[in-house]
Amino acid sequence: MGAPGSGKGTISERIIKDFPMKHLSSGDLLRTNMKNKTDVGETAKRFIDNGHLVPDEIMTKLITNELSNFKNGSWLLDGFPRTVVQAKDLLKHTEIDIAIDLNVPFEVIIERIQGRLVHIGSGRVYHTEFNPPKQHGIDDVTGEPLIQRADDKPETVLARLKAYQNQTEPVLDYFREKKLLQVFTGRYSNELWPKVHKHLSTRIEPLQYTDYGTGK
């Protein structure tokens, strides 16, 4: 768990690289089911096409159906649960060992996201500070202009962060009450990753040695 821009994707990639577990992204799973036109995918698509959120019971069914294939191994959920109802329903179907919360200050996330530049044609992502293009505002490959997505503008990012906070704080409180929540605080993924790795190593044997200086 973590706010948009907190580094969930990066940390998830490192977890499944270093620990023997399956990675299950609710967004990827939803898109796959809609593409394959499964019953649950078709139902979810109707809500999305009408501009509505997919109901809790449909998302829970989607996740628990997939988790039934992972009974003999460990797994990592990404993007689920997002509501207390989803969290409660999930615990009715399966056991959870830990809920990880990446606690990154909002000002850091806003600074990070507002520096992001995108090449629309390819989806290539740059950052004015961390991964700048060779020529300011220009895609390295095509020479075409880069843009800042509307979602990445400071006022939009702040609104998304506040919405996430309002929706997710009750979920974090629920997991805290269940004594499942582990909060890792930091500004960047390379600062958070050693903390996450160290804690997970007390619960499951890592696959390999990690160089914390590079995150590899």
C-alpha cells in the first residue's frame, strides 16, 4: 500500500525479484479479464464504461479467484484492497501475514511527479531531475516534444493524494487493528527498499543477496 507516486511499483518489482512469491496486480488482473471477456471481466467493464468504480464484491471475487491458484506459495498483492469492505472480505477468504505501507511525504511525491515528462507516442517517461532527456523537453529517440500529463500537474497530484488519504486511512487503521500493518517511512525507493527487505527477510528466506546501494 502507498499513495500514488510512493514507489509501489518499484518496491514490488524488487520484492518479487528477491523473494519467492507471485505478484498479483489488481489493475493488470482487471485488464486481463476484460480483454479475455470473462464473466467477471464483462461485469467490471460495464461499470467502467459507465464511469463508475468497480464494486467491492466484484473486485474481491476477481482477486480471491486468482489467489485460489496460489495456495501452495507466497504472494504479493498490489493495488488491493482499497476499501475496508475489500480488506474484510479478503481476510474472510485467506490469511495475510503483513500489510506493507510505503509512507512517503506528500511534498516529496508532488515534487517527484511534477518533474515527470512523457513521450505520448511511445509512453517513454523522463524526469527533469532523475532521468532528464538529452535535450530539454525533447524525446531522445524521435526528437518529438515531451509533455506533462494533466494528472501530473501539482494541483491534480495533490487532489489525488488527498483522495487516496481519505479512502485509504481507514484501510490502514483496519490492518493496524489486526496487527498486520508495517509502515516503512522514507523519501525515495532506495531509502525504503533496505527497510522492506530487512523486515521481509525475517518472515521468508530471500532468493539472493541484495546490493542496497543499487537496489539490485
